[in-house]
Amino acid sequence: MTRGDEDSLDLDIVTPHGVVTRLPTSFPIVDHELDGHLDPDLFQKGFEDANERLCGFPPPWARHHASSTMAVEPDPDDEEPSYTRGYRAALYGYLRHAVD
């Protein structure tokens, strides 16, 4: 196990049904060094904006928006990476749980 693997275990919750990686706002981060640059308010705003946008689309359009956005790497020079991470987290969740 590498050092990176040990760090990621702090973010995982192991249940009988599998491993859940928690969102940064789900409860306080044990080690603030892991994600000290994340702004939880911007993350939440991005998450809410993505959900609102997805709800405004018919399901096939929402899946297309989510999958096409997730297929592109985020801009490395993004001025609001916390917002972008929240937006992409919502898209990822939508794709994981979307019913065809």
C-alpha cells in the first residue's frame, strides 16, 4: 500500500454493501492537509447548480450533458476549482444513479 492509498482510506466509509467515498462536506475532514484548499461553500454551490441544471433537462439530455461534461478533463487553470469539483460530483452521481 502506498502513502497515497493510506490517505484515501481516510475519505472512505466501508459498509457491508461496499465502499463509499464521502463528499468533503459530509462531515469534518480528519486531516485538513488532505483537502485544505477546498472551499466547501463553493463546492456545495457547484453541486446545487449542477443538480438544478440536470433537473431542467429531459432525462436523455441530462445524461448527455453529464456524460459529455465528464468526458472532458477540467481546466487546470480553473479559477474556481472547488465549484467545478462540486459541479462534477453532482454529474458523476447523476450518471451513477440514473435509471435508463
